[in-house]
Amino acid sequence: MSIEQIIIIIAVFLVISTSMSKFSDITGVPALLLFLGLGMLAGSDGPGGFYFDNAWLSQAMGTVALAYILFAGGLSTDIQSVKIVTKPALVLSTAGVVITALLVGLFVRYFLNLPWLNAFLIGSIVSSTDAAAVFAILRSKNVGLKEPLKPLLELESGSNDPMAIFLTIGFITLLQNPEGSLFLLVPLFLKQMFFGLVLGYGLAKFFIWGVNRIKLFYDGLYPVLSLGWVLLIYGVTAQLGGSGFLAVYIAGLVLGKSPFIHKKSISRFHDGISWLMHILMFFTLGLLVFPRQLIPIAGIGLLISAVLIFVARPVAVFLGLMFSPFSLKEKTLISWVGLRGSVPIVLATFPLLAGFDPDHFIFNLVFFIVITSVLFQGTTIPPVARLLKVDAPLVYKRQYSIDFDGSLKSDMKLEDFIVPYGSKAANQPILNLGFPKDILITLIIRGDEYITPRGDTILEEGDVLLLLASDESLPKVQNILSKGITK
């Protein structure tokens, strides 16, 4: 095959993959399934006939891709909006993951009669969730979620991957050392979380310090610098025995709430990189699976999926949110949107490489569970949200021709805020809301209408306010707009 032919194949693949994202938005079929399907069609069991059975390469690509995806997720997280749900989200992303893994593991142990460690390994692999698929499905059906469900699901899904990865690595370690006990996981957990938190925060702060002073001649090099820095954060943390995935997510959170030069261009760059990593990762994992091997495990996979969907996830949510102010309907919705995503499939390659899955049983089982979860739960999320009456009109974030990247000598920044549904700020004139005096509301977007703000302008639910404000004033604005949102 010539170089030109290879280039054409890669180009066609990227064009088709990006076009599939539009198809996903229209139909509601998660892009995850489309990218996986493309890989399966190109694989040895599909018309493409390309034989691929390299678990090491799949895991390596998956690791790099997850690092960039988690970093981009942290970078795009609105710290102000998730503050009110930090505690319940962290409970779900830690204790909730453990409860899910244990319940699935118990079922696998007694139903399949697998050894305890192998059973809990399977439970750990499928214990994390993917909110990106949830919001893609809701967006395609023009459905939103009432506050504060959206920030809760965003923060939980972004922070629960490190716990699932830790449990997976921990049980593989115990399988490699049969004489060890579960108590060995405690120091391993503390070490991974400590180094992940400390190095993620410290290296992010060092990046901010450096990028503000390096003064590169070409602006286009700043995103490239951040590209290398993400891998450096992951690599250094993992090499020292910490959780590299937690480190890059923490780094993304720190950068997302901190001012530094070229922040907007770097954020947009990593948003694109995140999509590219999704495409490459899902395509590669689709190549790795042999569809004909899924048929023998379909029955077992459906049973485990049912336990995960109807037992493990709901129990984890209701126990984790037992003392939270969330209503029964909200907890039910949170239970239902626990979709499995890319992380379980990547984690399923770990037993392959460790030699504990020679016949690909675990990998195929996890692959089937993920597909079942996305197909069954994914297609029912919008009607379930409407049935529980926790849906809200969808508010789209728009791109504006106005751009303001700030400077080192000023903490002023241009931000957009949505007036939440149920907010006391709705149906009130701007003058009566008590906004800080140092902010400037430059524009109000209401549907397809652009409104020039005045003191007597009445705000409505779903309005998007584009305003110039200092770091000190931003939390005050968020608090004013969140009044009436009581969770």
C-alpha cells in the first residue's frame, strides 16, 4: 500500500468519524457506539478484514487518550456551578464506585462461580460511569436536566474513573500475589490518591507559572506546550506510584479556575484533542474485539448488565445520597443515567496484558456490558427524565464573536452565566438583583434573540448573560443566579 493510499484512508476515516458526531446529535445514538462500530466493521470479522489483536497497543492508546480526555473534562468544568454538589459527587465517585464493584462482584462470584478476586476484578472494571454519553443523548433529544443534576453527574463521572482504575489495578496486584490480603490495597490507595492530588495540583500551578513567563514568539506553540505538559503530569505521577489519571483531572480543574495567558485557545485546543482521542480510542477498541466471540457470552452479559443497571447502581446511589437533600425522583434519575463508557473497555485490556484473561472472556464480557448499557439506558434517558419530571428546557452554549483572554496585570475575564430554571433571579429586573458594581453585563442571549442589557431588563429562565467581571465577583454572580436552587 502506497503512502498516498494510507493518507487517503486516514483522511476518509477522520471525515467519516467527525460526520458521525452530527449523526449522533440528530438520532441520539451515542457517538461511542458509532466509533466502536466503525472499528468492528474495519476489523477481521467485518468487511474491512483488518486483523488486529494487540492488547498492549490498545491499552497504550487508551491510556494516552484517557489522560487527555480527563484533562479536558477538568479544564471545562465550571467550578462555581459544581461547588454546591461537591460532597455528594465525591461520595458517589468513591464509595459509590466501591459499592457498585462489590455488588457486581458478588453476583459474578456466585452466578459464574469464579474465584473471589476474578469476580471483584470484573466488578471493578465496570464500576465507573460516562456522563458525556448521557448529555449527548439528552442534547440530541433537546432535553436538559434541572439543577443541580447536571453538575452532579459531570463531577461524578469526571472523578470516579481514578477509583475504578485503582480497584482494577489493586485486584490484578492481588491476583499476581495470591498470598497478599485486601488490606494491602489500603496503602496502595493512599499512595495513589496522595501523589495524584499533590502532583496534579503542584504541576498545574507550575505550568501556570511557566506559561505566564515563557513568552513564546508563536502563539500556536502554547497549546503544543500544554499537550506535552499533560503527558508529563501523567507520566511523572504514574512513575512515582500515584494515580496519573487523577493527577491530570486535578490539573485540568486547577487550570480551569485559574487565569493564565492563552487560556481560551488552549481550552479550545484540548476540546478538539479530546474528541480526536475519543475517536482513536473507540476505533482501536472496536478493532480489538471479535464480534463472533460476543455471541457465546451474550446471555451472561445481559444478566450482569441487569444487575448493574437495576441493583448495583441504584443501591450505590441511594446509599451514597442517603443524607443528601436530593428527592426520590432525582435519585432515581441519577441511578438510571449510570451509563458505562470508554473506561471499562480500556480497563478490560489490563487483565489481558497481565495474563489473567487468555481467552478474552473478561474483555468480551465487559465490551458486551458497555454496549448493552448504552443501548438500553441511553435510549430511555429522555423519557425517564420526563416521566420523573426532572427535565428542563435545553440551553445551548453559544460561541461569541467577542473574545477577551485577560492579562497578567488584571483578573478581569469574560464569562457567560445561565439563569437556571427555578432561580429567583428570573422575572426580576437586573437592577434589583444586587450584582457587584464592578461587573459589566455586555449581552443577554434569549433563544435566538440578542438583547442589549439595561437596568430595567427583566431576566428570564434560560437567559445567558455574557459579562465582564473579576475573579472576586464571579462567585457572587453565581450565588445570585443560583438563589432558589436549594440542593
